[in-house]
Amino acid sequence: MKIVEKTKNIANILLWTVVLVLLANAVRLRIAGVCLIPTDSMENAIMAGDRIMVGKVRRGAIGRNDVIIFSHLDGSGVQLVKRCVGLPGDTVALREGIVYVNGEAIVVPPTVKASPSDHVSDFPLRSLGWTINNYGPVVAPAKGLSVPLDSVNVNLYRHVIGMERVGDIQYSDTLIAHYTFKTDAYFVLGDHRNNSLDSRYWGFVPEDSIIGKALLVCFSRDVNQKRIRWERVGKIIH
């Protein structure tokens, strides 16, 4: 038993050495930083209490199913982590919890935790007949894409247009009835679908708000059991 425990301690030390070397070379390796995950909205890919390494990403390099870190659209500076589902120009919809992009059901990672329950009393788009599992369709903003604004989609695009333009964007015949996007934006979802505030609630993530991609778990602590989750350290995020 002592030999097993000693071997485990040595393995932990070696693992931490690797992690510290990676962090020490963060700039050279194009690492944007380390992000603490406070909630379970990305279970099981990322757990509450994980600290994840974030890699910088060049413009246009975000792919479908990438896990991205971005600044909250309310300007608070809070960082959020979600999975990219819709790319710029994509039409996204959910039907019975299944995600459709451009009319075709997409393959989701095994970490996604979906539920048939639609009972979210504070869902902001209930007036449209939409729910967290039956949503859309909506078109993700793309640079140069023009869309008519109406009473349905004006709130979906409000954050993106607000970053591109100063002034009132409320739809009416005398204000903006048509808009051409200047930047790309993405539709994101949490893996824990029924416990995630994401694009279904507040719209699209502008490219300029993206900090980077989630790379790996560099530290993990279970706050409930008050223990370090060594088995998660070094885990690659898919």
C-alpha cells in the first residue's frame, strides 16, 4: 500500500511539474491564461472547480463544437465558457432538444447532458412560443450579412448590433428596419443544457468578445468534498 501511495505522489509531482512548465511558457505557447469554472453549466466536459488553460485563437478559427471562453455581453468583464454550436451565417434551431444547423441534426459530444424538460418559468422568449428545447430558427450574424429587423429578432441581435453601432436599435418603422452586420458572431450552448444561461437567453457571441479556446484542465478541486481531483488534472477538453 505504501508503494502504491508513493508512486501516486511521484506521479502527481511529475504532472504538476509539466503543468507549471506549460504555464511558465504561456506567452511562447500562445496561452491566453487560466480560467476558473464556478458553475456546472459545462458538465461533463468541464466541472465546477476546474481551472482550465485557455489558448489564444486567430480570427475565423473557431469551429463547431469548440469550447470557447468569452467576455460576458453585459460588459461586466465576467468570463463565460460554452460550446460553439452555430458559426457565422448558420441557421440554428432546437427541436425536442436536438440541435439542427442549416436544417440538419448535428452530432453532439457525449459530454452533453440534455433533458426533455422545458419548464423554465423565466425563459425570456416564451412569448414567441419558444422554449429551451424548442427554439428558433435563428440566423447567426456574419460580416456582410443583412437581416430585416422585426419584433421577433430585434432582441436576439441587440447585443451584437449594440457593439457595432451607437444609438437606439429598437425596431420600428421610423428607426432601424434593416441591418448589415460588420462582424461575425456565434451561437453557443452549455453542455448541461437545462442548467445553462447561453445563446438561447441572451443571443450571439461577437467574435471580438472571444478570449480563446479551452485546452486542458490544469487544476481541479471539488468544493463540496473539499478535495483535489487529481484524476482531472491534465485532462484535454473536447
